[in-house]
Amino acid sequence: MPSLSLRDAAQAGSEAVLAALETSPAGLTQAEAARRAQTAGTNDVSHGTVRVFPVLRAQLANPFLILLATTALISLALGESTDAIIILAIVTMSVGLGFFNEYRSRAVVADLRRRLRRSAITLRDGPRVVDAAALVPGDVVLLRVGDVVPADLRLLEAHELECDEAILTGEALPASKSAEPCEPGASPLDLPSCAFLGTVVRAGSGRGVVVQTGTRTELGRIAKRVGAGLPETAFQRGLRGVTGLLVRITVLVSTIVLIVNVALRHNAVESVLFALTIAVSLTPQLLPAIVTISLATGARRMARRQVLVKRLVAIEDLGNLEVLFTDKTGTLTQGRLAFAGALDATGASSAEALRLGLLCAASPGAAVEALGLTDALDAALRRSPDAALIDLAAVRRIDEVPFDHERRRISVLLDDPRQGRILITKGAPESVLDRCAAVPPGVDDLLRARFAAGYRVIAVATRPAAGSERLDPQLERELRFAGLLVFTDPVKTDAAASIDRLVALGVRVKIVTGDNDLVAVRVCRELGIAVEGVLVGTQLDAMSDAQAQAALPGTTVFARVSPDQKARLIRLQRAGGVDVGFLGDGVNDAVALHDADVGISVESAADVARDAADVVLVTKDLGILADGIIEGRTIFANTVKYVLMATSSNFGNMLSTAGASLVLPFLPLLPSQVLLNNLLYDVSEMTIPTDTVDAEQLRRPAHWDTALIGRFMVLFGPISAVGDVATFFALLLLLHADPATFRAGYFAESFVTQTLIVFAIRTRRVPFLRSRPSRALAATTLAVTVLGVGLPFSPLAPLFGFARLPWSFVPILTTLLICYVLVVELAKTAFFRRLGIRRSVNAPRAEYSQVRNILGR
């Protein structure tokens, strides 16, 4: 297969480049492209498969696993084989479970990314849309505004072409492009005659030949040298804060336990092992695995709900949304524009305005237009019955300045048999009317009336351009107003219900649109959205950041805003400490999508918008988005359940175990017995990601609250410890237990209270009566409880250093368990009441059913 370096291609003429690549301006044939693909490979800079070793290495790097492995080696060296076996079982389970779910979750994300392939318009036996991954050197590609450049290209044509190359160069301003050869000596990324993979077409249009693909591109080489580090999300920051809290407490308590036990002349080696075990027992070792299981399970469930998650941690942030900025077209409206009529300055029907509007359409021509890739407004014009009656065949196009989101207009230069060489400009009314020499009286009133009725309106203007061979943007002045083109975009029938669901979820919806403010307000009113305030782009520009931030809470509609203004709104809203989502699908939305806590796009969006988004909706539907938010909140709620249960129960057991070791002449539990307790308990909690979540916990966004977790642990940990102390007295005073019997009884009591209390802590309501756990959680918890409590009563007890418990301990254990559950329920009610959270114990079931109906569950 012919090859050519990008630098050589940039410095050579177009014809020489085509010859070197053995292609032509008309591109390759389908057969030749297929042949070259066998040698060139896939045009993809990412790895096609998930690799095993990096996932396994990440699991082994866990500091707590290193601590466990060290403890196992010490135990083995001292001949404590039972301890070593249990510890190694915990290590194996933690690494295996973490690896399996992390590998599977990465595979899920890779599969979802494959569903979001980019497309490109290439010339293969004529224009056709192909998967960008299938491009090969020699393909000729067409570029339009909003396209992500699909490979490294040598440009053959460039019409006012500008590309945003910030992904490679970091430069904020777009780079101007030309088809002229570059001078020798240019830097690898300063090649105006080339367009690079991954950059974005910000203005103009062009045509280029593929020179390099995949990892041989400039972006591919960078991707091979460095890994792209993603910014830390709010969920990850919160998780890190919780982990830091546990680490500080663990280090402090285990150090004290070690010093005191050695001082009291316990066996030094045994004291070290015991202190290490105490440190390990406080830490919820399965927290990373629980999070990964939850996220991977959530990603699969969300995919079934038509929500594709590109970054798993974005699921949590989606559930935490407080403010959603969304565009209007296609989200609140149907997005299927229909031409409603062409008007002159008096409001009368105008065939000439329609004709000029049809002439002022974007290239690259009818062949590509047949693929359905034209602008939605132009497509609506062509579908109108009157368009078929207008003959445009004799008109010759000379040049054009394509539409861009800053100018908000398109201009064409052409030869018209009726008017000679003329310039036609079409675009947003304020953009076009500002260029007119005079605006006929009544036009402003006509516009306001149409906008207030919910129509989209485009203005058309012309001017003579005799002698002009190129369309200089300076010609866009002293224009003559020619008419208005009016379009309808009906509101979606289900949009109002979707808005109601988002409001029920505590999400404030704000409209950000490039359309007229009167149109946006009309749509909001049709959907029942209360419009508190309206700001337009010019007003935003006149505000300082402080003024704009102060205006945000009282503003519902932001109209006629530019891409930079959208991004500014997102940044200011986030600066106020609010979790922000942005839903958009156009190239002008890319920066705002990147800057939001959660960028949300749709599968049919522009490539650059899909690339910038964290979450992609298969259908542009706010109802689907509400499903995703509920899923995110469910996952977060279950993750917090595990943290609250594990930290409080582990803290309580650690307090009682460490305290008893200071007053008893023997260790209350051997290191192996503490670790066995942890192992069995973690097995019972593996199904927490499947648990149901109470409706009131889904109503509002939730966030990591390290202080609350600390208070919860400090309250419920000592309650657990008091139950343990009561067990100590019962064992010593009633049963006169020796060390082995004491350890057996304490193990059984601590294990049954630790596991069964899950059912109380998992809900703020009365367990089972008002909130039922999932079948999986109930089954695993009960099964492991029977196993753990039954062990000291079984013949296997001596194997783990226990004496077999007498059956007279059963009524003592039952009484302690009942008292413990009652105390926890009272403490739970008081704890949440103090936080201002009412449990609503006596609320009728119908109320909860109503809540779930509102939330769409």
C-alpha cells in the first residue's frame, strides 16, 4: 500500500500527493479501499480490547491488600498456618472480585464506545457515509462545520476553513487552513495545509485526502506516549475524603492498641499481628469492589434504558444533578422543522423570498444532500410543496462563506439569470438585519409576532456583486432586505411529563438556546415550565462574572447565546457549588459539555458533542434522562449504605475488641478469628448493589458527606460496642467461659449483630414493614449469618480456635440481639430526625406508591 509522511504531504502540491498515494480527486473505489484496509488496519487510536495485566496491576496496588499480604507472610513464618490461609483467602477474594468486575466494567465501556462510532463523508464511487474507523490512506474526505476530522488529511480544497486544534496544541483560537503547500521547516503541528485527527472544524468547509490513520496520526502518536488522565469527579473526591477519614482513625487506634498490648506484656509478635488485624478490620476492604460492581451493574441497566455511559463514575454524578441546562430544539420540541411560509416586509406570501432561501444553501452539492446531511432548515425548505415549483437549474454558484455559530449566517455568491451576479445572505434575523442598508417598517413587529407565536424565523437579504470572483465577508454589508422564512417545530407531546419527572427529582431545568428569547419562552409556557427570568447573549456580555452568577438562580431562559457564553454559564453555575449537567448535541455545545459535571449528548449528535459528553442518550428524550438520574441515585444510595454499615459495625467491633484486649489476660479474639469475621461479613455484603432504595432517597440529589459518615460511625459504633460488652459480662459471669469459649461466644454475637443489622441501617423506615431489601441481599445475608453463627456450635469450631458453645448461650444471644435491634432503631430515628429527615413511619403505602409513580419507577 502506498505511504507518505504528513510533513512531506504538507510541503508537496495536491497533485503530487494524490499521485504518491495512488488516488485521485474522486477518491478510491470501494474495492480498493477494502484491499487497503487489510494492510492499513483500523483507523482507531484506542486499544481494541481490554488488557488483563493493567487491570490486575491496579488491583494489586491497593495498600490494604499489601498490608494483608504482609500479615499473611508474617503469620506463615511464625507457623500460624490457619491465620495465613484466612488472610490469603481475603486477599484472593478481594483481588479476584475486584479484577473480575473492573475487567467486566471496562469491557462494558469499550462495548458502549464501539456503539458510538464516528462517521465521515468520503468519496468512494461517489459520496457516501462510512465509519471513520474504516478510512484508509488515499480516501478523499469532505469536511463541514462541526465535523471531527477523521484522520490526518492533506487538504485539497479549503473554503474559509478553520479547525480547533486545542486537543493537540492547547491553542484556544482556531487555526486557519489552506490547500497551498507549506514552507519547509514547519513544526509537526504547524501545517496549515493539513487537518489533524481529532480536531474540530469550527468554520468553513473543505476536502482532503487521508495520509495517515490510527496510531500513525499525530494524535495516535501522542496517545501511545502518554495516557489521558481524566479529571477527578465529585464522586471520586467524596470517596477519597471518606477513605482519608478511615485511614486516620485506623492508624491512630491500631497504634494505641499495639503500644498498650506490648506494655501489658502480651506476646510481642501476637500483639503486632493483632494490631495489624485491628487496622485491617476497620477498613471496608470491599469498598472499591462494591463501587465497581454498582457502577458496572448500573451501566448495563442504563444501557437497557437507552442511556450509554462512557465513563462509569459519571453515573454517580448524573444522579447528583441539581441543575440541568438543555437546548430546546429536539429536546423540548420535536426537532422536525416544517416550512410554514415565506413572507415579504408586509407579511404577505413571497415566492421570491423562498427562491432566494433555496439558492442560499450550504454546499457541497446535491449528491451529499441526498444522503440526508444537509442543514435542517434547508431540508425543510426543500420539502415544502412550493419548492418543487421553483427552477434553480440555471443558477451557477461561484463561492460561499459557510454558516458558523459566531456569525449566525451563511452567504453565497452566484450568477442568477434574473439578477446577474449577486450575493445572498441568510441567517438569524438580527444578524442579517444588522447588515441591511435599511429595514422596511413593520418588519420588527412582524418578527416579534412570529416569535411570540413560537415560530422559528430566518431572514434573507441580497446585494449586487458584479465583478466579484470571491466572496469576501466584507461584501456582507449594505444588503437589501428580501423577506422572512418561517418554520414550525412543535413541542414534544411527552416533554411536559418528562419535565415534571425532573422537577420531582429535584432537578432545576434551564433552557440555553441560540434561538430567539420569545420563542423559548413560548415553548416553556406550553410545557408548564415557570419562567422566572430571561437573559439574552448581549446582556450576558455586559455582565461581570459576579453579576451573571447572581442572576443565575432567577433565570430560566438564556437565549441567543454563543458557544463561549454557554460554557461561561456552566462554569459560573458550578462555581456556586452546584452539580451541573448540560444536554447538547451540536458543535457549539462541545465546550459546555466538557465543562459540565456531567456532559450529556445523544447518539445522533455531532461527533465533537458525543466525544465531549460523559453520557450519551440513544434518543433525545428528557424522560430517558430522568431514568438515568434515578439509576445514578440508586447506585449512590447503595454505595453509601455499604460505607455506613461497614464503618459503624467495624468501628464498634474494633472498640470492643481493642478495649477487651486491654483488660483481659488474653486476646478477646485471635487475629485469624477477626479476619474470619471480616471475610464472612464481606461475602454477605456483596449483593448490596442489587438492593432496593426507598423512594424518598431518590427525590433529591445526594452527595458524599464525610462529616455525616463520621457522626454515624461515632454514634452506632459505640452502640455495637455496648452490646459486645454485655456479651462479655454474660460469658464471664453466667457461663464462666474459658478463653476458647469466650472467643466462640463473642464471635457469634459480634457476627450476628454485625450482619443482621444491615436490614435496619439500609433504610430510614421500619425494616421489612415499610422497606424490603432485595431478594439477593436478604438471601446472602441470612445464609452467611447462619454459617457464621453456627460455626462456634459446630464440630469445626476447634479448627478456628473456638471451644464448642453450649446451647444455653442461645437464649442469651437472642435476648442481646433483640435489645440491640430496638436500640439501633431508636437511635436511627433520633439521628435522622436531628438532621431534619423525617422517617414517616406511619405514612400509608399509597403515598410511597404515588412517589414511585412520579419518579417513573
